[in-house]
Amino acid sequence: MSASNTTVSLSIEAPTGPALQAQAAGKARQAYLRLEKITGSGMPVGYEVYLHSPNESDPQQHEELCAGLLPLFGLEKASKPGRGHAGTGLHYVYKVTDLIAKLEHQTGWNPKDLRVTFVPRRQQTRAAEVKIGRVSLYYE
């Protein structure tokens, strides 16, 4: 990721397996945003994580679209293999059930193009590198 906003796009598929069974039984589905294998070096700033549709170019103008904060404390150490640690980095999960429900009711909602934008919380003052191995959305 860079010192400016970084956006990735996800395509939401129809529920299958247990999520489909729960939906058929009338149970409310739960949605989770998962960020895996976050690795890097230096002292990066934290990020705000926003979910939004493609028609929203500046999600930061809509605080209700914020899924949460991405703290990166300990990133460099978590990124290096060592005794008792594989070096696979940090992993975070955000419950985004209510946020997905809001997005589904917006004009222009397209489940084939859900955007996830990472917004730096402040200006990066030192050299740092951040990579996210996987961004996914899943239902339970």
C-alpha cells in the first residue's frame, strides 16, 4: 500500500454451503471482511478501512462506510519468520454485517464490484512498506 488511498475491488458471490442454509432457514446472515497476510517493514501509519460502491469515489466523506481501523503495530516483527512464528504477518477480521446491509440499499449497488479502500490515518513520515496478501468477504 502507499502513503495515499489504496482501493481493491471484490466480487460478492451468492451464498453457498452453511450461509445458504442459514438464509433458507430465515436466519440473519453475518458478513465479515478478512485481511490476511499483512506484511511489511518500517513504521507504517495505521489505516482506516472503508467499504463502498464504485459510485462513491471518496468514501472518507461518509464515516458510516468505515469498517474499522487497521493498526500496524508490530508489523515488521510479525513479517519475519522466527522462533515460534512463521512470519505470515498480521491478520484482522471486521464484522461488516450492518455496513453491507447499508450498501445493499444504496442506489447503484453492484455486488460484483464492492470496493475496499485503505486511507492512511496521517501523513507517512518514515519509509515503510505494507502488503496485504488477501482481502476477502465471507458470510456466516
